[in-house]
Amino acid sequence: MEFKTTEAHRKASQRYRKENKETERINSYRRTAKLYLTKHSNYSELLEFQKYIFDRMNQIIDSPEITEDERLELIEIYRKLLAEFKKRGN
């Protein structure tokens, strides 16, 4: 079988995936979610996911793990998103 990559590159990629399982798992979730949302979801599903996203944003904003500056920045981004969504609804 002929490969487009070298044996060394394939081994390095395999080693990376083995050593970074959690990162690879999260990246897989991200790719799957993006594909579903952009190619397969309908309007009502998008609204449902939007609720999940806003809930998660609120959790992050309320989290003690972020700084006050990060919190204020997230709140500003959140407000802009809500304002844009409201404009689309009129």
C-alpha cells in the first residue's frame, strides 16, 4: 500500500494521538458538532443548541476560574451576540 506521508510522519502522528488522547477526543467532538450544526440541523435544533450554548456561556461567566477582565470581556461578547440575534428577529 502506498501512502502520501512518510513512515516517520505516520508514526509521529500515531504517537501524538496516543499521548494526547483527551485533546484528540475533544477535537473530535468539536468537528462532529460543527459538522452537525452546519450541515444537518434544522431551525428548531439550532435554537435548542443555542440555549445550550447560552447556558454554557453563563456557567463560564460565573466560574471562579476566570479573571474579572475575562468575565467582563465575555459579558460584552455575550451582549453583542444577543443584540445581533434580536436584530435578526425584528
